[in-house]
Amino acid sequence: QVQLVQSGAEVKKPGASVKVSCKASGYTFTSYYMNWVRQAPGQGLEWMGTINPSGGDTNYAQKFQGRVTMTRDTSTSTVYMELSSLRSEDTAVYYCARDWDGYSYGYAYWGQGTLVTVSS
Amino acid sequence: QSALTQPASVSGSPGQSITISCTGTSSDVGSYNLVSWYQQHPGKAPKLLIYEGSERPSGVSNRFSGSKSGNAASLTISGLQAEDEADYYCSSYAGSTTYLVFGGGTKLTVL
């Protein structure tokens, strides 16, 4: 069965960077894009970007361009999302999510979420 | 401000049907049949209910159905149950530049 397991909660100071990991299992890692979605406390879902685990190519939401970097390690079936220049507004739960069938843009598989708290 | 517009809240009584709307533009909902709907209970990850506008993943109850007309999509929940009380989000593919947009979410209260 498809599983996405994320790294644990982080507390960071403003201006710092955070790197969240998402380890995939139960399917061919390089066959499906991986996406990152975040949710600030009490707020809605926000798409951050996507990475093709096969070639490493990425597509980031304009809002995060220049601050986010998504990478992957095919040897461990793990994708990473690094967000830099953190500010208090980046406090959120960050999810990795995989498409249902590879082309529907419907995310059927989600990690458990990683809470990132930005506080001085 | 979210790219897709949803009502902030809807409510219904057990057994009734409710519909949640999701209004986009000709650049997203209107151009692609790639609208998805999610259910999210507090403290949990979202759950995919509908993809490609009206398709249900295996395991999702047929009480959930989706449709689209022009720049708007909708989710209908029939035979409301207490466990349907949750937040619901729509999303749409929006082309290779914007890629994916979400609605602001709708809180469903089962009276």
C-alpha cells in the first residue's frame, strides 16, 4: 500500500531555513510526481510546488519562487522540501501528497504532515 | 484570497442532501476537467473524494458526487451523516504556469 512518511515537527527562528522530508513506499517512486501543500493554523490548503522524482524537474508556485527548493533521492525514495528565509507566516503544517493516477491532479495519498513553527 | 471561491459554511440535517459550490475562472475550472474535492477532519490530512470533476476513488462512498458547469464545480453529499461534518476543499489544475489552485474551504455542519 502507498505510504508517505514525513519527518518530525520543527521549530525555527525567523530568517532560518527548514528542510522537510517525505519517504515514499508501496509504489514505483519515479512514476509519480510528488507535491507539497501547506496549511497555516485555521486556514485553507495552499499548493507550494511539485517535483518529478524521475528527472528532478520542479514547478513552484509563484508565491514561493526563490524561497523553496524541492529535491529527491531516488536511492531512498525520499523527496525533500526546503523553505528559506522563514517568517512567522510560514508557520503551518506541511504535507507531501501524491496523485491518484499520475495525471488527474487529485491527491489521493498524503503524508501525515509536518508542523513547522517559526518563532523568535 | 484563494483562487477558487467556496462558501465559508453550509449546514444540513441528517439524511438531507447539500451542495457545495466552487467558482473559478476560464483559466482553471473552465478550461480543464481536473477539479478535485477533499474532505478534512480536524487534525487530519485531507482525503480525496472526487477527481476529474466527477470520478470517485475506490473506497469513497457513492453519497459523494461531483459535477461541473462552465467555470463552476460542485460537490453534492446525499444522505448526510454526522461523520460528514468536516471541512471541504476544491482544487483545480490551472495550466502549466499556475499549476494548481485550491478553494478557501467550506465548513459543513450536520445539525
